[in-house]
Amino acid sequence: MQGGRRTKIIATIGPSSSSVRVLTRMIKAGMRVARLNFSHGTHSQHKSLIRHIRSASHKTGEQVAILQDLQGPKIRVGELPDAGIMLKHGEKIVFRTGVDGYKNNEISVTYDEFHKDVKKGNRIFLNDGRLEATVESVRGRRVHARVKIGGLLTSHKGINIPDSKVSTPAFTKKDHEDLLFGLEQDVDWVALSFVTSEEIILKVRRIISAKCRSLGSVPPKIIVKIERREAVDDIVDILSVADGIMLARGDLGIEIPPEEVPIIQKEFVEICRQAGKPVVVATHMLDSMTDSPRATRAEISDVANAVIDHADGVMLSAESAAGSYPDTAVRTMANVIDETEASRLDDINFYQWHNISDLETSLAQSLHIMAENNQIDMIVSSATFPIARYLNIFRPNVPIVLACPNKSVSRQMLLRAGVYGIVAKDAPATFIHRVEGILRKRKLVSKKDRVAYIVATPSGEIQLTIR
């Protein structure tokens, strides 16, 4: 089990990592969740990627969860010349809605309401904030702007308008179509982009539930991307209905002042940990490895700090999707995680917890203490007993194995720190004997290991057995 590595690695799959050969190397290096970015690619291409991911997973014998990341109301430029266009400081440029392609020196925009949502003085950021322009006037569907920070602009790069309120809903027609496709492909997690309130999460959950009932499949979990100020302000209500949170620092750092992002990261990771819900830190973690086999020292520190913050997962984007060294990037991230988790800085101070009133949290704390004192080597429970949520608070430094009713539920557990799933029936009377047999057969435990088994009986009893 990755040598006891707890923090999970999520890697975006794209042209550089689409083959079974490369995916196999990435899994061996430590990837446990494969992200499919539905801002790019066709359903046919994503179907092929899913098939290759599962083939590589079977080949390595390691489970890999599939995360479908829906585009949301992402604003992008349209088609530009193959070499892109160079925007110069002080230059006047024109954005145009309702058309596609680059004609008459006008940059097309994929969002039809763009000209309605911006006004004079608003800032327009392009390509993850690398380029900037200021709106000077709006005339019909044409937005006239002046370049403030220039550079090369290529096709389909993102647009952010932090001074404007985007009127399009967070869940688009494209998202709906993509979601239904993903559910038919049995994805394990669905990421919602540019969410601003809990209502959209509840709507999507209803769609998922209805479709999965008709398919007879397990509904995927929902992870919400924090990318806008509204989401930051509404985090408590969003977290109450989401299954997890992803800190998408790229767009978030454009929508709000970037100096706020590090503090929000630390605060939100802690909020999620105490709520027992997984949280992923994403964007630009090893960005230089898109073109280089070595990460910068600052990037290494960024990954380490996310581990120290107690994030459940850390994510690669362009590094693994379009970069030249996808498996090397995964291995680099794995090495940083291993080194950081071995330090005292990764430890949870359980003494800060007082007045714990519920039995489950007390049990999780006790297991954490036993793990810290080297009294147990593994924790095993049934996925039907929500121990993972409570253990998420304390992050014991031993593997947590959950017996799941099927492969889908087992894969869903992979997004939690330190948690791994196996498929085993939940029959309390024989649970320990059966699960112990599976663990030994897979050589996940040895005779000298002390395992804590938690069994919840139908009568409501909770039994802790250490053997």
C-alpha cells in the first residue's frame, strides 16, 4: 500500500498520459486518482481514456479512482491562428461573442453573454492570469479593451472577469450532457466547477441519483471546486452538502487577491479535516515539470506544505496531462509526500480535542493514539460503518482498510487520506476471519502485524478487536 503513504496523488490524464504504458508507470509511481478534464476532449476520447486507465489499473493490481471534472461556465477564447497572437502592452484589442475563429483581428469568446456581463473599467485576465486587459467600451457584441500585461495568447485559453458577476448558471447544458456520459462510464467522483452556493450541488445530486437508479449503479461522490469569492464566503453551507472540496488555486487566485489563497488553503483544509470530509489541493503544484524533469524548490515546498496542512490529496494538472514527464512528476510528488509524512510536522496534535461527546470520535481518537504508540499496524472496518469520516479528523499513521460492498465504493474511498478499500461482504459474525484472509492473501499484513478490527453489529453494538 504505497509503503504507508497516506496523502493521495491525483493526476490529470491527457495527451501525454493517455497510453496504457504511461498510465501503468504513473500508477506504479503512486497515482491513485485519475482526473479527466471535460473542458477538453470528446466523449469518444474520454471513453478511450477510461478504458486505458482501467486496463492499467488491472495490469498493476492497484485500484485507481476516476474523477470526472466538469467544465462549468468556464469562459475561453475561441480558435486563434496555430501560432497564437502576440498581445502588446498598450495595444487595443476586441473580443467578440456569437462567432468562432479569429477574423478581422477580433478574438472570439465562447461565452455568449460575455458582452453583457462586462463593463467599462472591468479587468479581463487571460491564460491563468498571465495576460491582462481593461475594458474601455462595449458596443453590441464587441468588447473593446486595452492590453495592460501582454504576451502570447493561444486558442482556448481561459478568461477570468473577477470584477464582473457571471450570469450563466454554474451547471451548464454541456455539463449535464457530460455528467450523464460519465455516469454511464461508472466514474467514481464528479467535480463541480465555479460553484457559488449549495443549491447547484443539490440539483446535481438529484440528477446523479435518478440516472444511477435507472442504470442500477453506485452514485459517484461529489467534490466541489472552490474557485470564486462566493464559494469562499459560503464554504460552511457548501461543505454541508458536498462530499469533498477541491481548492482550485489557479482560478481562485485570479478571482480573489492571490495573497489570500495560502491562508484560505490552510483554513479550509482544517475545516474539511474536522468535518471528516476529504480535501484536495490543486493547481500549479509542480508546474515547471510540464517542461522540465526537475521541480523547483518552491514547488517541492508547496507540495510538502499541503501535506503538513493535512490535505487528503494533492493534484497534478498540465504536468501529467500535457507535460513531457508525467510519471516523473508523479514520482516526484510521491517522494515529497513520503519525506514529509515521515517528519513530526505531519503529526496531528490530538491533545487539542476536548469535550468529545460522540462515541465514534472517541473511538477514532483512541485508534490514533494506539497508532502513535506503535500498538497497532493497521485499522480495518466495514465501509457501512462511517469510521473513515471520524478517522479523517485524526489521521492515524497506519493504513485504514475498509471492506466495501463493491468495486465502485472501494474506489471512492481512495480520495481519503490513508484509506484503501477492498471488496468483502459485510457479515459481522464472520467479518474478521474473512477480511483477515483477504489481507494475508494479498500480502497486505503479516503474522507479526497487529490489526485493529472495528465491527458494527445490526443491534447497534460497536466491537473493537485487536489481533
